[in-house]
Amino acid sequence: MPTVMIVDDEESIRTMIQKSLLRSGYRVLEAENGKKAMQLVEEQDIDLIIADLVMPEKGGLELIMELSNNYPNIKKIAISGKLPIENESISGLTEDFGVKAVFSKPFEIFDLLKVIKSLVPVTD
């Protein structure tokens, strides 16, 4: 069973994504900031991380950079409600740090699940 971690300071976003992932057969971990996420990464086997780009303590950009350097096999999806997707730093994420997709809040959960399933499919 693939493990997905949701990193977002908005509990409602984490809950929405978590419910959909659990129904789809994923194991789900949650963290409200990048600092807590890194603690979990060091303790758990994680296949994919969905990270909000703007959070307190350690934001998603910093988390994604650290993951790329130290855990390159973990797949990454970025979400943000504060940065426009056309922003140059966002496009740099996909090229420089291996982010597989970027979603702007609000987003359709079906679209996010489709990308997750293509990156880390659930097998029987």
C-alpha cells in the first residue's frame, strides 16, 4: 500500500485529501508544516508528498528543496493558494526539484487523485 503524506497548514485541506486517498487505498500521513513533515520523512517510508508551498515554520518550497537533496525518490506534488501557477519560481520547481504537478487552490480533488494514481498506483 503506497504511503502519501499531506503537508498543509489548513486542516480542512488535509482532511479533504486524506478522505479521498483512504477511499482509494492509500496509507496517509499528515503534517501541518515542513518541519513536522521532515520528522515523519525520517521515521516513515513515504512514496509521495503533497506540500502546500506557503506554511508557517518551514514552508513547502523549503521542504521540497530539502526532499530533492536528501530523499530524491520521494515523488512531490505542490499545492498553493497564495502563489500564481504562472510564477517563475513555481515553474522552476518542476524543472529543478522534480515536482511532478502543481495545483492552485481551490482544485478539483478528482484531478489531484488522477495525478497521484499515475505516480504511485495502488496494487492489489
